[in-house]
Amino acid sequence: MQNRHKTIVVIGTGGTIAGTAASAADHTGYTAAQINVAQLLAAVPTLSGQPLEVLQLAQVDSKDMDFGVWRALALAVDQAVARPEVAGVVITHGTDTLEETAWFLQAVLAPAKPVVLTAAMRPSTALSADGPQNLADAVAVAAWPQARGVVAVLAGRVHGAADVRKAHTYRVDAFDSGDAGPVALVEEGRLRILRPWPQGPATGVQSLLALEPTAWPWVEIVTSGAGAQARAVQALVRAGVRGLVVAGTGNGTIHSALESALTEAQGQGVTVWRASRCGMGPVLGDHPRGWPSAGSFTPAKARVALMLELMRA
Ligand code: ASP
């Protein structure tokens, strides 16, 4: 049963869910981040009467997400979950970088209460906008007493922060959890649990929040593929990069031209991790040069994880 007496804090950050287009038929030529979170909630009549508190933290297209917003968001979420009267937090977000924000918040805060990211593939003005149902489902999950940690709720599915990724450019059910599969389904405001709730790290990397984002370790992704160029790595090392995630071919394999440059980079103190550009599946086994696998993380999520790892070091 949902916890309908405790407060849910709903934090708006922008995205297509808050986007508007000139025509109801237009699903691509819209402007993201136009309407505020109170207006988003007003479009969901089933939420009236539920104790909701609203905070408009940012208003950005999430393709432009930056570390300043991340830091402010993490601090706001941390404050909200610390309040005894708060059951959980909902964050409205763009779909483009949602998987990165999800892992960032999970790894930094390791929240004991539910922190639920939601988004939409269609703008609020669309004939059949997906935002209102996603928002209703996200509030249902945030009020679910057994829920905890950071999850994403879209198209009736609950995805864990470590697994969620945007897997389609256009479809309304654009998100999946790779091999892990969704944690639960949301059906008529109730959760049908499909697998054990993800645990996430026991403690967060809160030390990051004490630093200005300009001081956060700089990590980039280099993609391996036909004709890969050592000079891409060399340029990043010259510019001061601290970590490199290689979006490798297949099972994290790396073009020999990049391998030599990465070995040199490592000699200069740059940390190298291997992920895969496949989009599905873990990177298994050891690499002859000892570069660790990023497990099942997408390259985008591995980049966030490596940044946090460098903070711990
Ligand atoms: N560019 C948009 C954003 O990420 C896309 C979306 O939300 O679906 O904010």
C-alpha cells in the first residue's frame, strides 16, 4: 500500500516532459524545459489531495545538463530525504542524460528513501503526451514503502540506477535495464515487483559535493572503431584529462592504435577503464594491459562512475 500521508518532494529540472511544441502532432520540433513542475503536476488530476511539495531546481534540456545542476540537485535531494515527514523524492528530467544523473545521485547519496527520476519522450503539448502518466507512476513509486535508492520510472517500468539506459531515440518506451531487466512494473498505481530491489552502494561519495564542479575529476569517453586515431587520446592527455573510458568494440576490445596511446596516457597518470559500445552486455575477462572492465555500465554511466572513483582515490 502506498504511503499517502507522507510528503513527496517533486523537483523539476526541465526536459521534454516540460517541453512545448507549436503543433500537437510535433514530437521532435519542440522546445524542452518550458513549463514548470507545478504545471506538470496540475496535468495529473489523480495526484490532487496527495501531499506534494514542489521545487523548481533548474529548467534545462538535459542534453545540456552540467555539474552545477548536478551538485545543486544532489544537495536538494539530500536535504529532502533527511526530513522525517518526507517519504520520497521525484525528479522530472530530460531523457537524454537521465541514466547519468541516476547513477550520479545513487553513487553520491546512496539514499535510503526512494528517489525517482521520470521523464517523457513527447512534449507536454503532444496529442498523447507520456509525461502525465509517467509522473503519476513516479509519485506512486516514491510513496511505496518498500522502495529505496535511485530508480527511474518510465512507460510503466521501474529501472535501477545502475542498469537504466536510454535505448531508443524516439519510442515512448525508450528505456531499458539491459540484461538485468526492470525491477518492477507500475500498474494502476501499484507496483508488481519482478526482482529483488537493487541495493546500490552502501555509502555515497558525498565528499564530491564539497568541491566546486570545476574541481571534479575530468573524465572523457574515447570510442574505438575502424581507423581509430591515437591523436584523440594524446590531445585529451595534453589538455589534462584524468580518466578515460574506452567505448570499445564488442567485449571491450580496443584498436591497437589507441592501445599504444592509452598505455602512454596511463604512464602519465591517466586512469583507463573499458566499456563497450554494443549497448548491451558486460565487458568480461581481463585485458592484457590490465585496464579494468566497467562491468555492465554503458560508456556514459562508466564515465560518471570513473569520475567518482577518482574522487575516492
Ligand atoms: N533533449 C531532451 C532532454 O533530454 C529529450 C527528452 O527529454 O526526451 O531534455
